[in-house]
Amino acid sequence: MRKLQLWLSADRVAALLFLCLFAAYGLMGSRIRSALAVDVVGPGFFPTMVGIFGACLALFFVLQPRKKKEETVFELDLVALAPIGMLLLYVLSLPVVGFRVATPIFLAVAFKFLGCPGWLRPVIYAVLATAVAVFLFAYLLEVRLPTSHIQSWWTSRG
């Protein structure tokens, strides 16, 4: 058990996680089939190559010998998981409240979490970034942004 703790550093845990993710990505990419019979490369070529290349790099990092003996063992830091939790909450709230409401809230909290002083600056930056994103995607690129269930119910009534 002690040898496993010495071998398992935070970097190696991250490399093992990336190894699994890239292997799954490459496997899913290899399953993409072309609609054309004459397509030699196919649509799955690039995802498969990215998966193989990423898995090889992650495996190289996992198998790399340790350079320092005083390297600390992996300890879970819950503060490092906060951005992942915020992003998950943001993605899950998109269908409920819509892009135009969820995005400035998420960005303001993320800017504050990243160290922006006060609350006025993060809110201003978040509203500006959301306005730019809405203008760019909704108006220039004509991409449909997620709307809320309430908004879609309201527009279907009238």
C-alpha cells in the first residue's frame, strides 16, 4: 500500500484520468462511419488520431520515473473541484433558465471565484461577455442559443 501511495502522485492520477478519456475518445472516434463509400480517410480519422496521440502522451507521463523523492502524495483538494461543480451547475441550468440568464450568473460567480475584487466588476464583465456572446452567436452566426422552459412555454402561448 505504501508503494502505491508513493507511486500515485496528483500528476499521475491526472495522467491516468487523461489516458482513460483519450482512449474512450479514440474508441468512439473510430466508430464513426462515413456515408460515402469512396471516402478513404473518413470522418472518424481525426478523432481517432487525437485519441491515440493523447493516450500515448498520457501513458508516457504515467510511466515516467519520479524525479524527486520528496514529492507529496495525492491529496484531494475540494477547492480545485469548485470550477467543475460550477460548470456542471451552469450546464444543467441552461434548459431551465436559458442562456441569457444562466451565463451572466455563471460568469459573475466564476470571475469572483478567480479573484476579481468586489461584486460590481464581475457582474459588469459577465453582462458584457454575455452580450458579446449573444450578439456573436445569435445575431451574426445565427446559432440558436438555449432558451428556458418558461420562455418557450410563454412564446408558444402567444
